[in-house]
Amino acid sequence: MSSSRRDFFKKLLGTGVVVAGLPPACAPNIDPAPVLDVPMPGTDGIVALVVQRYPDLSREGGALTLRFPRESGQENLLVVHPTADTYAVLSATCTHVGCPMGFDGQEAVCPCHLSKFDITTGKVTQEPATVPLKTYVCTYNAGTQVLSINILAGDAAFPAVDNDGKVTLTFAQFPDLQNAGGMVSGTPNGYGKRIYVFKLEDGTYSAVDSVCTHQGCEVGFDAGLDELLCPCHASIFSKTGVVEPGGAATVNLKTFTVTADATGVVVGIA
Ligand code: FES
Ligand code: FES
């Protein structure tokens, strides 16, 4: 990408420049949620919190940021407690330019430029952010006061990771994968993060992770660029996961093995 194209996207995303119409750069009453360091869960992907141990979370209107070991690649999670026995879990990183999120008792709020997000759907309710926050499945047991968060849950309509660590995408279900330039994206249950699968113009396939290697935001496919663009700090990656030079990220996206036959494509996740 030329520097002028990158500059354009930086301006669009508000990195390094003043974007007209943005609110002031700090909010007086919203702070990022307090941080709790947690280990990575086992193969079931369940993080279990005894809520009463954490006063910042147990009070109504409270919230915590769960921080996982850096080497795990797992993004931080914002856990919020709006009312009584109700909890919700979202990505803790704002999709505007990557600030850590806070909670105002009703919505997830970014202290940097006051973007707001619905805590149930992750949808933007107040710009400048335009990309939703990822949401996570959680259940609360009022008897044991245990909140269980499944970080490996996926889309119900997308194939899950099977016992061999593979995701099978049939052409019958995903006909776009038969066409050069075609793309399929979804979150496999058992992996918990979005993947992108491309049929490239030369007829080969690639499959890449959506976790940006800069600070873990979820990259999106930009049809205009025909590349993957990170909404947080404008890093750009090719459809084979190779990072464009000059951006915030310097490491390629994680890639997966792909095999194809007459019936579909198999992506090796494990
Ligand atoms: S980083 Fe700007 S609103 Fe969140
Ligand atoms: S998280 Fe910073 S560029 Fe993606």
C-alpha cells in the first residue's frame, strides 16, 4: 500500500491526526474497568469466576477487565454487571483506536473518545467507533455465584472444530469458496475467534486468523482494499496474512493449513 493510501485510512480511523467532529479526548467519569489477571482455561474454554470475590464486579454497575497471559493471544474481556443476576461479556478493546473499555452501568463506554456499545449485542450506540465489539457467551449460577464465560464458543451457523481439530466447509454450504476471489468468514465453535478463508485468484486457498498481531483487535475484510484491515490502528494484511510494512503491526497474521477436494475445503485449526 502506498503511504498516501495508508494516511487516508489513518485519518479515517483517527490515528495520529485530529478527526473533525470527535468529542474531547477524555471523559471525566469513565475509567477503564479494573484489571484482573487470569490464566488461560482448559480445553473446554470455560473461565469460571466466583463473583463475590471481586467487589469491582459483584456490585451492580460494576465491571472487570480479564487479562490473559500475553503469549496466549487471547484478547482481554470486559465483564459487566448491570443488574441483579445479569452479566455480559465483551471484548475489552475499543474498535475505534484500541483504548481499554469501561462501563457506565448500562453501556460499555470507551474513555478515550466516548464511543458506546450495547452490552448484549456489542453494537455501536455512539460513534466515533463504527465496528461492534465482539460478545462472549456467559452464564451465571445464582446459587454458587459462579459466572462461567466460554471463550471458545462460536457461531451456531458456522461449522465447529471437530475432534481432529479441523473445520470442514462444504461447497454446498459455502458456494463462494468455488469462485476465485471468494471468501467465507465465521467463528468456529471450539476455537472462539473469527477466521477468514479465501479462494485466491490463482485458485489456491488461504485461511487466516482475525486477531491482529499488534494489540489483538479483530481485523475485518475491506472489499475496497481487497485486504484485511484492523479497525484499531489501521494495520493492513494481505489475504494470505502478510502484514503491510509501515503500520502498527509488524508480525503476520496466524495462518491455518487448508486442503480442498471436489466437495469442499478443510481448515486445520489445531
Ligand atoms: S478509542 Fe476512540 S472511542 Fe475508543
Ligand atoms: S490492534 Fe493495533 S493495528 Fe490492530
